[in-house]
Amino acid sequence: MNSDQMKGKWKELKGQAQQRWGDLTDDELDRADGRQEELEGLIQQRYGRTKEEARREVEDWQRSL
């Protein structure tokens, strides 16, 4: 799944993202609205990941969908 597909299906995927990154709030996930870079930024802030680590996590998650 690529970032355009993720944005289009965000309402369906939001619950899965919440399970994967449980520290992210509903409001934060709503703000991300399926935008990959926004989600990566939230993961960086909440989990203390580097930009590359966050990108890798999101890409791995996308591949698993």
C-alpha cells in the first residue's frame, strides 16, 4: 500500500494504526488524516524515533496491510 492509498482508506486504517502505535491519541490520528509524513512526525515525537526510524516503521506497517 502506498501513501495515496493510505490516505484514501484512512478511516478504515486508523484503528489499525491505533493498535500499532497505541500511544497516539485519536485526535493525533485524525490530524494525520492518512498523510504519511504527518504520521511519521507523530511517531517521532511520541516515541522518540529518528526520522528514518519513523519512516521505516510506517513503511513496514504499510507493507503488512
